[in-house]
Amino acid sequence: MKTRLGPLICNFLSFLHAINGCDTTSRLFRVAKGLPLKKIKTDADFKAAAEIFCTKGKTTADINALGEKALVSLYGGRAGDTLDMLRYKCFWEKVASSITIVQVRSLLPTSAAAK
């Protein structure tokens, strides 16, 4: 399996499993199952969050901040964006283009929900 996946993926397998949805975590809304695998190879911010996440000695606050950065990356945000900023942007894009009521469940998660 290690030969097929490669050492990069194997090093971050626990992070990818946790962020991608597992037995105790639901899959993220609007994030395809394979996207985190692609992001770990192509997105430096996502990879950096995974590297720090997988090191020992991180506090809950560290993990929450890293998790939010990883989610921002998965949802197409840039460095410095927050989930709340992306959710607000998504809301206004839906309001501007929709002829019906915007369903809250179709928006990105808040930073509080991500924790």
C-alpha cells in the first residue's frame, strides 16, 4: 500500500482520514471525497497544515486553527481567509443568483462548527 500511495500520502493518512470524514466525522458538505488527496499534493498551505497537525504536542487551539486553515483551503479560500469570510461570500453569491430562499444547509460551515 505504501508503494502505491507513496510516502507523502502515508505520512498524512491520519490527517486525511480525519478531515475527509471517517467513522466519527461526517464528510464535508460540497467537498468531494478525493479532493483532500489532490490538495495534499498540490496546495502548500494544506500540506503545511497537515505537517503541523501530525506533529506531537499540539494544543486544542493549535488543532482548531490548523483545521480551519485546511478547510479554507479545501473550500477554495486563500491564505488569510477564514471559514466565516468564505461562508459570508458564499451566502451573498447565492443571494445574488438565486430566485428562491437560500438554504442555510447549503452554506459552508462556520468556524465554530468546524471546531
